[in-house]
Amino acid sequence: MKTVSIHPHLHDVFGKAQPPIYLLAIVLFGLTVAVAFALSVWPVLAAVSFWRAALAVLLVLDIAAGCVANFTPSTNDFYAARPRNRSVFIAIHVHVVAVAWLLGSGLGPAIVVWAYTISAATAVNLLAGRAAQTFVAGVLLSLGLAFLPLIPGLTPPMAAVAGLFMLKVLFSFAVDHYRAGSPSPSKNGG
């Protein structure tokens, strides 16, 4: 599959090279989710200042696009070769809390989701190189998703964002999907 080289400033997002179809999928998924979120919370967005609304929607776009980008061999391999970067990336992910704060609602539930996601992602990251990593991440993600609807004060749009945040950080990003010894589409031409 043909790839395009990614500018070095964007390696943390896309890795070093991506097939154009993957880039298109990442962007379209991110935009689709961000627009759907904006439409579903339009009264809330209209009630806050423009910069807060715009930043909240951009963070939702980043969460959604990251879900897809982190599954690509290029992004996966970039972080697999840089374990410290992966740990830093997990630690700085406060997006779900920032969205709640920017919109002025649901901060408590967002903090609960963030704390669970970061703790679980850290545990999964510590299993790097072990066969159990994917299984443990799947169990922790499933547990988190099962309890999302039970968190008091978490609105349906924020529950969707929270679910994508968990998927992005805990499973899509924290797991090395193409470990050494496993077939990798980027190494096998497909």
C-alpha cells in the first residue's frame, strides 16, 4: 500500500508515514463525530463563549480521530519504538475533563472517567511486550464501557465522548497492536 510521509511535527499523531486512505478515514471519522457532538449539544455550545465552544469541539475531534489513528501500524510502531513517549502521552491526556470544563457541566463524572482511563491505560502500558496486554486492555475497556451509563450526571453526548476517550487512550493507544513477532500490515505490505 502506498504511503505518504508525515511531517516530523505530526509524527506523534500519525507516525512517520500513512496510506492516504488511512489519513482520510482518520480525518472523516474525527470530523463526523465532532459535528454530531456539536449538533447534539448545540444549546450548551451557544451558552458558552465562542473560544470555549470551539476548543471543546476541537478536543472531541482529537479524541475521535485519535481512536482511529492509534490503530494504524505507523502510529503504533512510532510509539512502540518510544515507550517513554507513550507514557507521557497517556499522562497528558486530560481531554475528557477539559471538554466538561469548557462546557461548564459534568466535571465530576468526567474526572471519574479520566481517572479510570488513565489508571487502566497505565496498567496496560506496563504490560508492553507481553501477550496478555491486549486481553487485559480489552477487559478493562469493557469494564469501563459497561459502567459509563451508570455514572450519575454523565449526559448521553458526554458518555459518547467518554467512551471514545477510553477507547483511544486505554485500548487504541496503550496497546502495542503490532508487537514484534506478530504480523504487521505495515511490514507485510497490507
